[in-house]
Amino acid sequence: MAERLPPLSALRTFEAAARHLSFTRAADELHVTQAAVSHQIKALEADLGVRLFRRLNRSLLLTDEGQLLPPAVRRGFDELAAGVEQVRGRGAGTLTISTTPSIAANWLAGRLGRFQALRPEFEIRLMATPRLVDFAREGVDCGIRYGFGAWPGLVAVRLFSAALTPVCSPRLLEGPEPLNEPADLARHTLLHALDDMDDWRLWLRAAGVSGVDPQRGPKFEAMPLALQAAISGTGVAISRGPLADEALAAGVLVRPFDFELPSECAYYFVAPELRAEQPKVQAFRTWLLAEV
């Protein structure tokens, strides 16, 4: 007969506290009080007969026993979520995709209609967020992430590079201060996305440009806003990978220079190992690779 398991609520609370190493942040995530988190952890420690945390003055550390538990708890919740999902029949239902606002607005959203036409049996739900989602807890099936391609527990398939290249309205090329070479940027407004504030500095240094402040110019919350400002002629934005492809194809943006800066990072299709082989996830991955 299997050993009696502690309450799932206590294990869920422990996983959040262990991940954050903070009862306060775990409470915020679970929408409960810090006292409730502390009570759950104490009850779990009493149930297991070991201490799971070392409580210091201003920090929290896992004990040796506590370090053994998080991977198993996460695997358990992942498998439980996958099993519940199968019972609910979601294997042929909703496909929940997570990606950054930039990819969602400038690349993926405009293409999803083609996937929907091919696979009308799937109901598409697109989540656009700059943070790394918790696939199991938030019910996300797959996504597109930017990085080096290594995320624990996720299958990652490279989609496209993230080379940096300036883009602007073609009107700027015809104006009184033409953009013939990168040094001409000194006479133009630089546009920035707050989540990619280092891009201009990296590109200018690689292009050998001096005398241009890489921090000056308007800052926008996300790349789609910076690109829209570039389309309107406000200034010159710097794009990553395919984010400006549609605007370039439409002729509302142009690349004023030939030089682009390759990046070690790239955009990847990602899915939890337990969901990667589901038919709906495989179908989306196959279609995505064909689009790329």
C-alpha cells in the first residue's frame, strides 16, 4: 500500500516557498497571507518529521532534506496537471501559447489565422507577457522564448536568430539629414524598448560608431511601440530578429544600413517535456517550423 502523502495544498505552498526562498513572495503568488504559508510549512514539517527550512534573520534557506523535495514536487504537479488535462479532453481542445509581447504583436498574432485554418479543431489562446510563465501552474501548453535555449524541464527547438539591426521610416532616408552611414545617427532620434535597453549600445560599439549616446531618445514599454514610433517617422529603432519583418515587407520600415549584429541568443519554441508529444503541441510546432 502506498505511503500516505501530505496534503497537496501544503506541498504546493512548500514548492512556492522553496522556489522564492521567501514566505512573503510565496504568499503573494498563492494569494494567501504570510501566516497561512508559515502554518502550512510547519504542518508539512510535522507531517514529514524533518525541518525543511532554516529561518535566518533576513533570509530563508533550504535544509538538506528540504533540497531533496522541490524537484519531486514539481514533477508530481506537472504529471498531475497533464493527467487532469487529458481527462478534461484538452488534448483536442484549447491550445494555450505563451510568448513575449514583441513576438506576439509583431510576428505570431498575424500568422495564427493560418494555423487556425489548418487546424480548426483547436481553440487558440495567446498569452503575451515578458515574464517566464510556469507552464504547469498556468495551464500553458507551449511558447516562444528568447534566450540560449536551455530551460530546465522544457523541450526547446530553435526557430530564428535575434540579430540586431536599425530600422526607420523610408521618409528619414529622404529628409534633410540622410542616413548614409551609422555615424549619421548622431543627428537622429534613437528609439528604445525598455526590455532591450542595451541593444543600441551593443550595435553602435560593434559598428565602430563613437560620439552617439546609446541611451538618449524616447523609451517605450515594449518593442512593438518603438517600432510603431519608427514607422511614424519619430526616429530610428533597433529590431531583434524577425520583429520588423512584416513592416519591412510592407515598405513602411527600411534598414538604413547593411550591418547587423549577430546574437548568441535566439528565439525558441518551448514546451514542457510532459506535453511536448501531445498532438496539439506537435501540430503547432510543425506548423511553426514551416512558417519559419
